[in-house]
Amino acid sequence: MRFPFWFCGLINMIGFIVCAQINPNNIDIVRDNYGVPHIFSKTDAELAYGLAWAHAEDDFKTIQQGYLAGNSLLSDVEGKKALGIDFISQFIGSDRLYEEKYLSDISDEYKAIIEAYCEGINRFAELHPEQVLSKKLFPINTKSLFLYGQLQLFVSSKGDYWVKKILKNKINYKPVNDEVKGSNTFAFNSSKTKNGNTYLAINTHQPLDGPTSWYEVHLNSEEGTDIIGALFAGSPNVLIGANRNIAWAHTVNIPDKTDVFALEMHPTKKRYYRVDEEFLKLKKHRARLIVKILGIPIKISKRYFESIYGPTLKNESGFYSVRTPSLFEIKALEQWWRMNKAKSFTEFYNILKMKGLPGYNIGYADKNDTIFYISNGLIPKRAEGYDWANVVPGNTKKTLWNSTYDIEELPQVIQPKSGYFYNANHSPFKSTDSIENPQKNKFSENMGFEQYDNNRSIRLKKLIDQYPRLDYKDFKRIKFDKQFPNPFNYSWMNIDSLFLMRPSDYPSVKNILKSIQSWDRVASADSYGAGSYAVLYSKLRKHYNKLPDPKIFTTSVLNKALIEALEHMEKYFGTTKIKLGSFQKLVRGDKELSIFGLPDIISSIGSAPYKEGMRKVVSGESYIELVKFTPKGVEIESIISYGSSDDTKSKHFNDQMEQFASQKTKKMTFDKNEIYKNAKAIYSPK
């Protein structure tokens, strides 16, 4: 039996029905020429219902995959390959965190939002049972939603990395900076622009498909929400974007947010570990997993433990606990929602003080000409005298941190006189002009902030500094730049020797070597040099994994990779002269386009093996939103790699590909009259 529309659903933990009073007739979903949903409603709760419905229409499968993973049910659909993520989702104890903190830490305002979102998803599932991947998932509730959110935040804090290291008995070092796929953001205020306008680039580098691919939407309610931006599958609100007053972007940052503690176990008493002068007993838990083998459900139980430091695993070496702030914080989604509604920098900054987001750089601009950058995150306040870059002792409360740095204590740049900031997943201590950069000596080394540049950051700084002042065309020219700096500056490997090799000394690969060495380093689809380099780059990965740290490629290793590149080109293309666009494709459905880009240029592209020796784009440039604040208001251009729908039957499955491949954008608007006037479809959810 279905509840009437004015019921939200059952919250299992407290055992009664919450009335969200959602009337779908109060909601308009207005689809534009590209199928982007502009959702209009009276209340924010109705807006969340409409978002759930519209997104489910476009990509119900991916929403479900995310929730299945967060609720330890993914293996029910994908089999044993998903057992690892199903285990982690239980290991991190998000269900217990929810029980402890949901009622107290989440505001009634936001409870109404997520209850309505869940109702929208459940209603869609009810009316489209043929699209349901697992009946065990439904009906979803607020707990289902938060469990998935907490899993994502744990993974973004590198927690899953450490779980894998412990289980493999390889825990002797922190994560290396291995091919950060991150994003770019940069902004200019009137000190840097010719016409006094303010610009912000929201330039994310994410997977093009899957739970962390972007979905574009415009949300407008009579309760003050009016934002154009993007979100991940299953999110009840926008995560990056712009409203009429402010705009913000995220890029990945990797300060040290996660620690591993080696426990000192009692010599004879099982499951007891020493902390200072006393022994404490580990709590024992069991992850309950189910996997289908030949269609038969098989129950699997895996033990894990809990110490005062956090969730704990046993391997051949002993017991190890994982601790990261995302294990104790539940307010991330609500903080993003409040950021959606901010009207000024002061309001936005105060929202950051909620300290709900465990990580991510933030780039910000607003209509008042304010620009701002912060390397945001929940970073533990750790005791001095320990090697926090490695495993630390779990036998003393001296290492048991219980607080994180406040927002004001993190590296940030507010309204720099230079008129700009930039971030490309590099050091926060290189964020603007050198005199105004945050000073690294003012921050504890235990915070683990990045110290390096990369190709994108070096290129961005060079492009920005060449303009005493710039206009909007210059801003877009910087955003869509496809050139590497000279010399290369990968933060994860060194291939300088490639340009010291004399082609005459390597006769079998001299043509490829000459092509790369004479290349202008622009990764255009029609470039032969970029084509040669792209094939070589695809061969370097195998050798990279075998190199000791630091990852420096010698001429002998490079020669092996060049020979492999030669063999690949001759086998699949019959020539050693191929364009990048002949080797690399943007593919969706039956559409295949030649495409620009390589990893770690500003217009970054990541690829994977495709067919007939080619590669296809799987990550990098994904959702792009360019924001301009003028005296007349805010102007927005955007583009996404494929289209607004994952439905193969929809014309919006791949209708933005040509513009994306040509580095062009589409105009977006907040104007309600214009949106309705030019709408391709207007309807209410059911």
C-alpha cells in the first residue's frame, strides 16, 4: 500500500511516520534545449522531491548504485567484485554514527529536505519497478542517504586506501601523489579585469560516468533557493555552482586527514590492547555480506573491531585502527545545502565554520567583487613528536586526537591585491601572487599540506601573469588552454630524460622521439606530436608501477616504453605518424569523436583502452561552469562531456559532445520567464 502524497516515509530508528506534505503538483520540471532540468517549487522540500524525480528519470541506475554501495548491498547486484566496498561501508560504522547524531546534529529544515528527496526516489521506484536493481534497497530513507554520503566522504579522505593497505599487510607509508586527477578553479576580481567584472572558473576533473560523475540542474524555490550547478548521483542538493549572489568550486586537496594506529596487544589476554597504563578490550563487530553465486545468495561474515582510536583490522603484523574526522561528522550535506543559499561572503564563510566538509579546496567569487580561496578540510590537531606521515603508536592517549583545526586556521587567500587566485590540486602556499600567498611556516607540518606544483598549476600561473588585466575572452582562453609547460612538471613522475635522448642513439624509435621532442606541447586533436606522446604515455604506466620512489624514468626505461609505443602504432595504425584525435576518442553510444587533451593539462583528459588500439575518454574535463558577475547580474556558461541523460533512448544522452569536443559552452539563465518561454517540456513529477 502506498501512503498519500503528504507522507514522507518511515524513519526506522524512531519508528513513526514523518509528514513532509509534498504535493507534486506544486513542482514544475522545465526541460531546456539540452534536457537540463530547471525545477521550480514553493518550498525547498518540494524542490528536493522534484530533483529526485528528474535525476531518476535521467539516471536512476547510477543513483541506485551509489546507495547500494553505501548500504552494503552492491554485491547483491554486482557480485563478489563489490564485496570490498560493501565491507568498508559497514567497517566505518556510519549506521552507528547516524543513530547517535542524526536527530541532534541535523536541523529540522534539512531533515525536511532529505525526507522529501527520499520520497521522490521511492515514488519513482514504485512507478518504475522494472528499473529497480535490488528490491532490498527500497524504500530508501534518510539513513540510506546518509550511509552513502559517509562512504563517499571516507573514500575522499583516503580512508579506503588505508583499509586496503592494512588488509594487504603493506602499511609503511602514506599515499603518494600518484597522478592526481583533481580539478581547476581560478578567479579574477576587478583588480585584474579590464571591465571591473568578476570571473570564476568551476572546472572539475571527475569520471565521466558513475556515482562521482556530475549532473547539471537549476533549482528554484520560493524559500530562497535559486542555483545553477552540479551534483553527484543521490545528492539532495547542488555541490558546486552559482546562485545570483555567490559562486563556488571545489578541487581535490590531500592534506593529511587520516591516521593509522598500531595497537599494542596484551601478551596473553585476547582482544585487549594497552593504552598508557591500562588495558582496554576491543569491541567486536561483524560485517554481514551477501553475494549471489550462480544465482544463489551466499551469506558471508567478516570480523572487524573497534578501539578508542577507531575501526580496527587485524593482519599478519597485528591490529591497526583507522581514524579520520569524517568518521565522526555528519553535517556535510547540510553544509552544502546552506552554501547553496548563501547571499554574501560573510554568510558563506560562516557556513564554512560548520566544519561539515572533511576536505576539498574551495574557490569562491561573488557579485560584490570578492574572491576567496581556502584549502578546506577537517585536519586533526595532532601531538608533536610523532611521524604522522606513517603509522603511529596506538598505545597512548597522546596520539589520540579529538579536535580539528578551525576554518580560520587553514591556508586561505581573501581578496588578494593581485586580483586573482588559482588552484590545480597543488600547494595552497602557491595560490596567488607570491607576496600574498599563505606562508607555510605558519602551519604545522603535521597538517600535511601539499608542497608541490604540477603542470597545470605552473601553466595557469604563467598564463595569468602574462595579463596585467584581462577580459572575459582571455579568461576563457586560459580555461580552455591545452598546452604543457616547458619543461614538464609532473608531480608524480619525472620524465626529463626523454628530452635528453639523442634520436640518432635510438634508431628504431628515432621518428617517434623526434616527433615528441619537436612537439609544441599543445594537446590538440590534430597534433601528431601529441599523438606520439599520448601513445608513449599510455605505455609509461606499466613501467611507472615498477619504479622505486621517487619515480624517475631513466633513458633505458624510456627506450623500452618508446619501443612498445612503436609496436603499438605499427600494429594498429600501420604508421608511426598519428594524430592525437586518431588515437583518442570521446565515445558514447554510437557517437565517436576525435578529442583533445592529456592528463595534467588545464583541459585535462584521462583515457582507458578502447578498441583497435585506440583509447576513449573516461575522466578529466567533465562539468565546466564559467561564472561572470556584472553590474547587470550574473551570467553563466556551462558544458558537460556527454549530455544530461544516461538514458540511451534520450536525445540528451550525448547531445553536448560536439560542443564539448570543440571547447564551446551553452548559455544558462536564471530568468524564469525565458526558461518557460523556451522550454521543450514542462511537467510535474508524479
